[in-house]
Amino acid sequence: MGWFVPRLAEGHTPVPFAILAVAGVSILTIMFVVPSRSLWPIPFLGAVGGTVAASITGWLMVALWQLTGLENDSAVLLFSVAPHLELRGLLLAAVMVGAIGAVLDVAVSVTSSMAELYSYDPSIPIRRLWQAGINVGSDVLGSMINTLILAYLGSSLPFVVLIAMEGPDFTALVNDPHIAQELLRSVAGTVGLLLTIPVTASVGSWWIWRSRPGREKRRDEGATDRVPVE
């Protein structure tokens, strides 16, 4: 992130640099967490797919709610100091960076479970391997969504308490720009997590099945051991 923030401060478009930052963080994390180098592409592609889904969801919600990026005091202060910055793009970049941690957790968990299952049963069908990845991802999903939403809620807890004391109706609550921004982050992050599971399971099942060591050797040995019928 040492080069990411200065680029934003210089006024560059935030989203492309956020994509590069997310990719860099994903690569470094996977290198340290996943021991098998042959498995590295699986969680990387799953995490990138989930982050892209989160950014697209965020972009749609920004357009729907017509958010400007000036929905909190820090953004207003930043705009007063640097009016040349693209605050909408900065909001989307924040969504992507905020989601990458949980998305990576899910992608790595799904990858590790499929690799472990295959190590115990190399003859497992590719569809069964994919289903195992989906099942593990679904189990992890609940806790990850709670982590994501509660993290956003905790960062805005004083404002939430203020809203509760005033007691607005549901329409006013949803249309409040501060609440809309937190909903944007929560919903976009949740969508990213949801799509990370099938992307990782699909890529992982195909990758592990395709690159399984000794597949051709086992096939040849099976053909050699076959007793000819006279």
C-alpha cells in the first residue's frame, strides 16, 4: 500500500490503482498462506473474481443512490483540501480494499479444503470436488459476512446510536447518505463473498483435476494391467 495511497493523493483514478493494490495484496498473502505453489492461481483468481463482483455491485449502488463520496466528515475535509480528487472512485476503491480480506479468507479456505480432499482420494470426480468446495465455502460464508458487516457497523456505531435516538422511519433511514454508504459497503462486500465461492470452487476443481500428478501414468498402468480377452 506504500505506493497506492500516494497515487490517489496525486489525483489518479482510484479504481485501476485499487485493482492493482488488491492483486498485489492477494499475491503476497497467498504466497505466505498457501504452501503449495501449484495451488496459488486458484485463490488468486477466486479473490480477484469476488473483488471485481464487489466493485461492480458498489458501482451500481453508487449510481442508484446517486452518492457523491461526500457522505462522511473525512471525505468532506479531504475534498476541501484536495478538490481535484475523484471521491466517487475513492469510495469504490474503499469498497474493494475493504472486501479483499474476507474474500481472500474464503478463497483460501475453499482451495485448501479441495486440495486436502483430493490428497485423500485422488480418484474423486471433478463434480464431487466442486461440490465439496461449495459446501465448505457456504459454511465459511456466514461467519465472514458477520465479520464484514459488524466491522462496518462498529466503525459507524456513534452515528447509528444517534439515528436510533432520533427514531426515523425506514425510508428516511435508507435514504440517509451516511447509512447508504455503510449499506453500500456491506452489500457490495457480501456479494463479493457470495461470488468468490463458486468462482474459487470452479477454478479449483478444474485446476486440481487437470494438474493432478501421475494421471497419465496411472492411465498407462491401468492399460498395461488389463488382461486381454481371448
